[in-house]
Amino acid sequence: IAAVWTSCNGSSASVITFVSPQPVEATDDAFWDQFWADTATSVQDVFALVPAAEIRAVREESPSNLATLCYKAVEKLVQGAESGCHTEKERQIVLNCCRLLTRILPYIFEDPDWRGFFWSTVPGAGRGGGDEDDENARPLAESLLLAVTDLLFCPDFTVQSHRRSTVDTAEDIHSIDSCEYIWEAGVGFAHSPQPNYIHDLNRTELLKLLLTCFSEAMYLPPSSDSSNTNPWVQFFCSTENRHALPLFTSLLNIVCAYDPVGYGIPYNHLLFSDYREPLVEEAAQVLIVTLDYDSSTSSSPTVDGTTTGTAMDDVDPPGPDNLFVNYLSRIHREEDFQFILKGVARLLSNPLVQTYLPNSAKKIQFHQELLVLFWKLCDFNKKFLFFVLKSSDVLDILVPILYFLNDARADQSRVGLMHIGVFILLLLSGERNFGVRLNKPYSVRVPMDIPVFTGTHADLLIIVFHKIITSGHQRLQPLFDCLLTIVVNVSPYLKSLSMVAANKLLHLLEAFSTTWFLFSAVQNHHLVFFLLEVFNNIIQYQFDGNSNLVYAVIRKRNVFHQLANLPTDSQSIQKGLQRKKKTPEPISRTNSQDGVSMEGSRPAAPAEPGTLKTSLVATPGIDKLTEKSQVSEDGTMRSLEPEASQLSPEGNPPTALSDGELWSGEASHSRRDRRRLSSASSSGQWAPTPDWVMSWKSKLPLQTIMRLLQVLVPQVEKICIDKGLTDESEILKFLQHGTLVGLLPVPHPILIRKYQANSGTAMWFRTYMWGVIYLRNVDPPIWYDTDVKLFEIQRV
């Protein structure tokens, strides 16, 4: 078997015997140099010239040749790093070795027998084949990673040289301070180097190799065992890497400083090649992989910023061993936060930019990586989270997320994007400031197929959530709990919902409270509890400005009466179940009297034929994703112990009950059923009983709403009769000036369900992140057709 290696000098093709029964000696430089010397190939050429079948054949039939090839390629990288790559020939050799390793590594990782190869030392690996010093006794993986990090700060190869004179000897790679060569101004670095597209191309190739090294994680099945750390990432982010700080800073700054619009010239992306975008994409992917760290099982990174000293590169850093997580958690200057937030918001908003000339603005494609990065920033650096929430800039993150959620709701191949968008909103909604910010009027018109409304960002959020629930595809049903939890969390702070948003909430309650939906799955009634809690929060805490919602509740009062009088006998339960529609929709929309609430929706569309998608592990239920916090009168929050919420039926008045009490009694058996969605009853595993219906019906928090209806309905009816009104504006005016002070039950304490880190979501993020990276790296297709174990690749 032979691999054909085409050199670019004329038409000559040199045939290199790649697989032969005899091992080729490592000292046979004339043979091995053919792979990297004198050929100005591109990475695409390497992928075309070294087919997968060839690599697997070498692996099986000539393992020693494959081992020698890997060792020799790493040796060339180490030599290039030590010499500083001063000649064009040296740079070409380094790039060719880089491309060859990027091609071969996935086939080493897919074979369990080979996986440890790079972590072994190569016998007789000394330079001259004689005595080997300590440096040469390093595992091959460590030598490779250290060489690549050195090469990423190699003057005139990947960074601008600071030497002006050509007479001087070139800079010694070991004596330079790489912190002076950070790639872009931003966090902790004020100088913006002159852009150089050759440097950008070389950095991109080296980062591609790094990402390939880290991708060993793709070849291990998903496991919630947090001790299962990635040895490549672990070493790369350790104190062994002397460039850890400048590399972290370079990657973060290059992503956050990128402006795809450039000089604003229409169609500029069609006229000029943008060498920065591939680098930014690669940098974002390497950054999120290095930050893959389960914060739930370890002491949390330092987030208070009270570390001693000002340098971020302490010898013995507090917090996790992963220096990248450590550095991220210790950023604390407001100007740095502002730079990061503005950069992420600018890039996330880029696909929403509307121009008068169609397709004239460049659209970026790496928004999923940006969302993972934003998640990591908020999760590891609480100071950043509070900075985001204290300004209205959080809305610059919210609007793009709602745009992506609305855009992806009908596309089965983008379920992961839906999940991460909802997770970020769940995390933000746990903080009071987020709910307060939502009251800002929504004036920017983003191209979304939603009903026209005049209102706030809260209205936008509710309208988009309603659309996801009513016209998304079936696989989004596990997210309903999360979506409604977000609305519950922000509801005590919403000052004035528009009529459109109020009608959407009532329409959801109407759909979720039909008997067939309530009785068809063990967890469906939780959605009704969430919605009732939303109405209770708004009525108790924001009654004055919410006449639209109060009016909608009065109009739909029969829904609340039906809930209060829900039948619990076996015959009625069976009758209710028989009404279930034979429809793929998650909820029936035909029952609704409210035709306008479905305006502008489109049915769920299948993904484009041939689209690839990667599978995801199941996400934990909402009870595992969140912990309850109670808001005190002074606005502070205190966490509620799970035991306390279980005792609350006896200790608190009925108005204080919410779905929290339901979890405690059913958690043991409902966790399994929740994952099964609504199919539990059809598979015969579970069926509703009168006792089960009674167990939650008796806890429905209807007292506040019933009291409101009892007081206001007669008054509104009287006005209508007295004035012969058919115009709702008069009724709204009356409701605006009405009050229920002293007439409602004592306000219940505000309960917020805050996101809590856990190993389940850590595993979900790992599979999602690597799935995105797998699908986004198609040129060249680094992992395509290799035996990936972390997820399944499905063709839609």
C-alpha cells in the first residue's frame, strides 16, 4: 500500500511507501524528510493526499512506522521552536508537520490501544541518539504541546518581531517575554499590534493542531465522572506551560476585539479575504475547550477578586489547577468587563444586522461557541455576571439569544442551540437585576416572525417563549419547565406587560390546563403551577401597572374556574385522556379562542436534507438544575434548604405553596418519567389515578386569582351594563385606577429558582461543545468519518 505525496515542484509525484513490512529506521532522514521538506502544500492538500484508509492501514500493519512518523514530526516542531523558525524553509517544515499531525491524531485517538502512545516517552529519543537529557524524557504529548505554545509566540512567524535591525542576531525564543507579544489589545494588554495576515494564517494552523490534540475527549463515551479530565488540556493549562497567561489573554482578546463589519464598506467580505475570521473561530474553540471544567465538584474558582498581589500569574494560584479557568475567574477591572461584554454582544448581534443592500454585511457563523464562552464567563466569574446585570448591556445579549431561539425552534438539528440559549437565560433570571432590566422599552426591531407589539423586553421574551412552546418541534418539550421557570423568576419585577404578552400567557395556561394534557404525563401539571405562580407574583407585587394582564385574566376567568373544579374521578380522567388530539404538536392550539395569539407563527419545519447533527446527553430536570432562594424584604436572597420546602405545606399558609412541594413527593419516580416526556401513559408504564390528581389539585395556588375575580368581575360587569360598554379601553382605564390593597391574601414570599452547577450540566456542555466543534470544522474535515464515541452523528 502506498500513499502518494505530491510535491508542488512541477508535476512530479513522489510515491512514499507508507506501509511496508519492514520498519523504516528513525535515522533514515532522507526517507522521513520527504513528508515535510520542500513541499508547499496546504492543509487541504494533506487531507486529500493522506486518505483515512491509508492511516488505518499503517496503524494496523506497520505500527512502528506510524510511531516513528509521529515522533519525527514532533521532533521537527521542537527543533523549529528552539531555533525560532528564522528561515522560510524551517517555517514550511513546521507547517507541514503541523498539518500532518492534525491529519493523523484523530486516528490515533480512535484506537484504544494507541491512545496512550503520545503519553509514553520514546526510547533513544536523544538528539544524537545517545545520551538523552531530562527534556528528551518528556512524554511525546508534552513535547508537542510545549513546542506549539513556543511557536505561537515566535517572532516573524506568528508575532511581530520587536527587533528593528537585521544585523542583530534574531531574538532567542527562550529569552523573550511572551507577555510582550500578546496578539491583540484588550484584557491586561493595551498595545494593538499591526495586523499581519501571514501571522494570522500560521496561528490558525497551530491552533487547529492544538484543538486536534484536545479532541481525544471525543473518543471517550460520555461519563459524569468529573475525575475523567482531558490530559492534553490539563497539561496545556498547567504551570508547565510558561506561555499560559499570554496565550489565554491572546485568545480572549482576539475573539472579543474582532469586528466582522470592518470599515463598513458594503460587500467588503466579498472583495477582500478576511484572514482574521478563521483565526477568531479557532481561538474561540480552543478557548472554550480549555475552559471545560466542572465547577460543581471542586472548590469554586476565586470570584471575589480579593487575591493577594496584582499579577494574574502567581506561582501558586488559588482555585483550580486549570490556569485558564483561574485567569478567567480573576479578571476584575470594569474596563476589562466592558471590553469583553461589548465584544461578545457585538458578535452575537452580527447575524441580526439588517442592511439596505441584501447580504452586504458579513455574517459570522460561530455564535454557538460565543454562547458557550459567555456561559463560562458568567459561571466562573461572578463579578462579570454582576457587571453584566447592573447595566442595560445585558439586553444586548438577551435580544440575540431570543433571535436564535426563535430562529432555531423549528429546526431539529439545532436543539443544542435552543438548550444553551435557555440555560443562559435561566442563569441570568436567577438575579433580581435581570428582571428589572427587562422593563426597558423594546424599540430595536430585529427581523423576527413574531406579532407586532409595543412594549418592553419582557414582552419580547414572553412572546418568543410562547412561540417556542406552541410552534417549536416535539423535542423541545423538556425545555418547557426551564422556559416557564425563567418567566416565574422575572415575574415579580415586571411593571407593565403589553396586551399581546398577557394574552400569550393566558393562552399557555389555557392549553396546559386542558384535561388531556394534565392527565397525559406525570409532570405536565407542573407547567400549570409555574404559570399560576407568574400570575400570583404579578398580581401581588406589580398590580398597579399590569391592567392588561388583569383584564386578560378576567376575560379568561373560565380557565381558572375549570382548574378549581377539575374532576378527579376515574371516569372523568379516562374521558379527559380520550380527548387527546392525534397531532404532533406539543400542545393543542385548536382549543384556544384566542386566534390572534397565534399570528405570524409557522409550523415546525424539518431540517434541510443531509444536515448532520450530533446527539446530546439528557439534561437534568428543573429540580436538579436549580435551587430555591427566597427574596427577603431588603432585596437579599437566602437559599432555601430542600428539607424546608418539603415541610412548607404544614408551616405556611396555602398561598405560599408552589410547585416546589410537588417535587419532593414525586421526585423519586418522576425524574425517570420526565425524561420520557409525555409518552409515559402510551407506553403503559404510568397512568393517572384519582389520588394522584387530588395530590396536586389540592395545592393549586388559586386563592389570589379567585379573590381578584371575586372583587373585580362584578365591578367590571356593572360598568359594562351601566355604560353599555363594548370598548375595552374604558375597562382598562378603570382597572388602571383600581386597587386591591387589603383585599388580597397576604403576599407570599418571592421564590427564585437559581441555576446551580452540577455534573449533569457539565457533561451536557462537554457533548454540546465538542458536537459544535465537530460540525464546524469541515474545511478540512478533521474528525469526519472517525469513530467518535462522545456523541452520535446523525444525518437529518
